[in-house]
Amino acid sequence: MTEQPTSFERPEAGVDPAEDRGALVRSSTPSTAHSTPPRTAGGGAGGAGALPAQARTGETPSTPGSTAPSGPSKEPSVIAGNGPEHSQPSVAAEPDTHRPRPVPEAIPPQPGSEQPPSSAERRTGQGVQPGRPTPMRRDGDRLRFVGAATRRIARGIDLDEIVMGLCRATVPTFSDAILVYLRDPLPVGDERPTGPVVLRLRRTDRIPEERDTDGFLPSGAQQPEPTELSELSTVTAELCEVRPGGALAEVLRGVRPVFADAPAARAALPELLGEDGELIIPDGQRAILAPLRGRRRVIGAAVFLRRPDRLAFEPDDLLVAAQLATHSALGIDKAVLYGREAYIADELQRTMLPETLPRPTGVRLASRYLPAAETARVGGDWYDAIPLPGSRVALVVGDVMGHSMTSAAIMGQLRTTAQTLAGLDLPPQEVLHHLDEQAQRLGTDRMATCLYAVYDPVSHRITIANAGHPPPVLLHLGGRAEVLRVPAGAPIGVGGVDFEAVELDAPAGATLLLYTDGLVESRLRDVWTGIEQLREKLAATAQLTGPDHPPPLEALCDEVLDMLGPGDRDDDIALLAARFDGIAPSDVAYWFLEPEDAAPGRARRLARRALARWGLEELTDSVELLVSEVVTNAVRYASRPVTLRLLRTDVLRCEVGDDVPQLPRLRQARATDEGGRGLYLVNRLARRWGATRLSTGKVVWFELNRS
């Protein structure tokens, strides 16, 4: 919205009362000014000029050189016709009275016109020819301009908006051009800069040559030369280092705006603008250097310029420049602080959520996160995917009450706890039970909902436990969307409740969608209505790709978020989609080995047969060696049968499980040691390897590239 100057004057048709680049100062011709013949129906002598108000009944129209009537007089107002400011005319004007046409202040004089008015004429407005630019002649004009300009500056939120608001509010109303320098980098809050003070030219603005006078340029008027404000960014220096004790440092320390012809500014401006900067400084009081001081320190400077054909600045204009500089600097300070807070919020939320999703065997994953609003970028919603032993994966989605920094901190602690519990390979209901205990230790009012699911690609089954969270939706390969029947349970943090887990089929090609309530619940709809809309949206999206091809995961997530309409964003949204590919039974080989001395030899023979069946004979030597070492270490301490499983996917994976909870550690064997070299061989030959503790023991696994 463009600020308009406060005025009771009604402009003529075809004249825009508000300049889009700042509030234009309106001018009117006082009763004591030179008069022109009134406009007639046939177009009189003053047809295109500004006309004075017609004389009152019984009065003689004023003529050049005439004096005002006797009696108390006030300075004529520039906004309310010819009468005094804040007063009504004693006699009503005629119905067809023509008001003066408002003339922009930035109109250059016509060649060969009269000399600029004297100081007294500038104060009263007398002697100004119709159609000529008039300055802000009264304190009321300046106050109205400052009010409109500061409102425009205050509308900005970020740094660029505030600087642009300053430029657009001052050009062309107050100055013909402006240069804004800001510190680089800008200090934040109480931070004390360590290096030298450097000012960078942030923005320049000027009256464009093609519209210098907004269409009022008289015929034959001269355009400014290229060196006169037309190429500010190329003539002035982009960077300026403020030398301690220099002229520029003294002006900035003084805080008050100064004219360019003042002794202090005469030495400071070349330092600020550079060697060629003097080319754009007009003679006389047509340039103002105004320091920009924030709450604690000077953060930059602004230079206001007027062309030589404009009226020079007056001493009162220094007060206007001071107000503009103060409001702009305080706004820049707040914008910098807001930017820092937004950066901290983004970094906090980014570290709380997974940076990248894992790529477990037999399942593909995609995720989305949307904050509640731009001003509340952190919240308590989270999602996670945690690889588990046996090629399984844990899928987690949760929601802490609120979307504040406190909610994000609690969410981070619960997510870390869930990852730790998943590493212990606890059942889903046990994981939720321990999360409930952790939430109670964090505080009495720490409430959250959570859904924890474990997918096994070998058995094509999924185990789900719920703690007050919306139920997941399963999209089948044929396009049917199903809301899974999962016991709701109580939210985390209630305490004293049991959680129940259910085991369901997870067919290949199906897609499981986990989400938070921000996706399906808002002020405009209840949660079950939103769940039904989500189910219908998934089914409609699946129809687009046909019954034999599931929709792409990334596109599916985008389509789900498109169901949000205006007013539906009341809460954070976390979304996790899992496409179940599974592992075919023909790609799995599984055996039990008794903990005896012959177990390693039998394991080598079984592995050799499986590789021959899969056509992977080139891996036989490496697999036999590594399987022999791992199985030998397992049967040495195991008291129950040892499990051996080979999985053929994009890699060859071998898993050996036993009932001993102690995890093996890689160490460097000495020359006199008889053992301790098995894991060293695994570490050197395998693509990657690891060991995971289970509730019944542990699993040691390694992977080899198939080619």
C-alpha cells in the first residue's frame, strides 16, 4: 500500500494524488501569490497551469504586487486550499471553483525561467510561478512527510524491505537520489565486532531519467548529465573501510546529519564515496550525510542528494534526515535480530530432524516437514527411520504438544531416546513404554503422541504400536487405501498405561503413510474427516498410475500436502512414506548351526551352495573365509544354536546370530597372539560390517559387493 500525504485537497481528474515512490508534497497558490486568469470553457490563457481559488464575493482578485487584506493573518496552508491551516473558509466558494493542480516537487525549471525564489519567498511561497516546484515550506509539511515515510519504513520486516522503504519514501519527495551504506557484516545484538569497520553500498535509488518529472517535464527541459546522479553505483565505491580517527569516523561518531559543504563532511564524503564520488556531489547545501545509528552503535550512513536545478536543502531538512536515519537504523537492527532468530530456529529444527533418510534393504522412504507458520519455524513434530538387525527398519513419527522452542527441545530428547531403544531391538510396545517413562522424567506436563512400527522385508510383516497418534494409512498396489486398525493407546507422558502392538501384513508394492495430526486436523475439520479425505486423496492418486504401478514416493508426498486448503495450517506437519519392496524368498538362505567345532566347516559348505545357486561363484572365496571367522567366534561362546542367514539384494549380506550379548570389538593382534585376527579380516575384506545387540543376544553382519 502506498502512503499518501495527508491532505483535504481534491485533485483534478487525471492526476494521481499519490506518487508510487513516496508521498508527494502538495502545494497550493496562496491568495497573495501571482494570479492567473481563471480557466474558461473554451480554454483560456491559463488552461494548463495551476490556478488560484476564485475571489470571495465582494473582494477584488489579487494582482501581481498587491498586498494582503488588513487584519489578522496566518501563513497560508499547503494542503487546505488558500485558507489558514485547520480552518474553514468564512464564505463558501462557488460550486465551480477550480483548485490548484498539485505539482510534484521534483520538476526541473524550464530553460530561461526566472531565478529561484529568495529565502523569504521560499518560506511564504510567494514569488513561485505556477507550474514550478515548491519546497516543503512549513513545519506541518515536514511532519506529514516524516509520518508517511516512517510508516513506509516500518512496514518492512527483513533488511532489504526496510532499506527499500527508506529509498522509495525519500525519492523523489525529499531528494533526487539516495545512497545507503551498511556495515559488513552487520552486528547482531550485543556482539562486538573484532575487525575493522567496513561499510558496503547496500542500495542506491534516484529519479529515473525516463520519468524524472512524472510526465510534467516541460518541453525543452534539459535532462541531467550522466555524472549527475544517473550512475551512482558505478561512480561510487562499493566498499569503504572507516579509518579510526578519520574524518568519516568523526562524522559517524557525531551521529547528527550534516550538509556536504560542512568542513567535517567535505573530508568525510570522499572517504565514503571513493575517488570518483565527488562527481555526484552538487555544490551548495544539496547533499546531506546522515549516520544510521541503531540501538547501540552506528551501523551505516545515508547520503541524500539533490540536483543543481533543485532548491537546496534548508536547515530544517537536517531534522527530517535525522528522523529518517533513526527510524531506518532501528528497523535494520530489528530485522537483523529477527534474521538471527529465524536462522537459529531453522538450524535447531534441521538438527532435530534426520538430515537424510537411510536406504535399508527392501524398503524405500520419503519424508516431508512443514512448520506451522513462518513465524513459528520450530515445533514438536518429528519422524525417523532406524535400520535394525536382520534387514528390518523401524519407522517412527511423533508429535509433542505445541510448536515452540520448548516443544522442539522435548522432541529432540524423545527422538534420541527412541533411537537408543531401537538400537536395543526392543519390541514396539516396550519402546513406547520407555518413552512414556522418559516423558514423565522431563516434567509433569510433557505430553506427546507417537507411532512406532517395525517392518521385516523377509517375512513381509509389520508390527505397530500406537500412543495416542492418528492411525497410519496403507495404500495397496491395486489402488485401495486402507486406514489400519491399530489400538489408539494413551499419549506418552500420561503414565501407568500399557501399550499394545499388532502385527499386520505388508505386501510388496504397498505404501505405508505415517503422519502427524497437523495434516488431517484443523479448525475447519475434525481429525476423522481429515483422515477420510487423506484416504480418498491417496486412492485418487494411485488411480493415475494404474493398478500395476504404484505412484512415485516423492510425487505422492507432494500430492498429499496439496490436500491442505486455506486455513488448514494450524499445526506442524511431519510426513513419512515407506514403500514396501520386500525381499523375495528365493533371495534368502537361512540355517541353524549347533555350537560345535564342526559348525564353521558346515557354514562354509552351505554358503558355497547358496552362492552357486545364485550365480555368485566369484564371491565364494571371500564369503567362505569371512563366514568361517564369524561363525568360529560365535560357537566359541554360544550355548544355543547359532543362526546363519544370507540375503541377496543389491549387495550380498551375511548375518550370524548367537545368544551372547557381548559385542565383538576390533583390535590389533600382537605377533604372539593366537587369535584376534578374525574381525581384522572382516574389516579389510567386507564392504561394511557391524554388530547389534538383541534382547536375546547379538547379530554380527557384513556386506560384500556383488560385482
